[in-house]
Amino acid sequence: MTREILVALLMRVFVSEAGWSSEADHAAIGHVLLRQAERQGVTLEVVVQTMVDRHSRALARHPWLLSLGPDCEAPVDWPESRRWLPVSCSLLADRAYRLLRGEVRDPCPRAQQWRARRSLALRRALRAGYRRIGCGRTENAFLEEPKR
């Protein structure tokens, strides 16, 4: 997998999980994915591709995500009713490249997973013993796995 493909996949995860501009979420999510790859003994590419494959609902609602990439051309199927902002895309691509170069500070070093703040999945994780941890001003809730 080329670096550009990995950056495109990271961009898709960042946008589908936290929108375009939540830099704290993007950094925390990127580092959680890096830790998951290390724990599972696989490459970041495997973890990110698996994550993208699981986002079938988001992709069904936003098919343009499939063609979002670091070239920042307007994605295929981008809604005509919305203006394409290549500057926002370039900032997102830059975040992904910086993460891969190790230049992004981990805002949440204990985080092992994340969930949407107001979701059934978050409530289930908390009931299962996961602990919410503070990671600054983020759109998502970041979690530490229960001690076993």
C-alpha cells in the first residue's frame, strides 16, 4: 500500500469519525489506531483498512468518502449543494501525513478506543468496564480498556 493510499484511508476515518476540523480527535484517533496496530502485531495499513471497511453505513450516507484523497480534488459524488473546500481537505491530508511521520503529539496516550459521545456504543462500553479518559476538547469519548 502506498503512503498516499494510507493517507487517503486515514482522511476517510478522520472525517467519518470526527468531521473535518477536529484536530484533537484526528490526533487521538490516529494514535489509537497506531496502538491497535502495535498491540495486534499488524501494520497500520491493516488496522485502517479494517476500520474503513466497517464504515459501510457512513459510506452509504456519504459515498463521496470513497474518493476522498490527499490530492484534494473534489470527490466523486460530492453534493452539488455544498461548496468543496480544498483548503480544509489539504489541512486534513497534512494531519495524516504528519501523523505518519511521527510529528503529531498524542493528546491521549492511555486511549485504546473511542466512541461517539452520545451513543449506545459508548454506554455499552462503559457498562463493560471501559473507562472514559480526558483527552482535551474532542468530539468523541476516548476510552481505556478495563484491567483484566
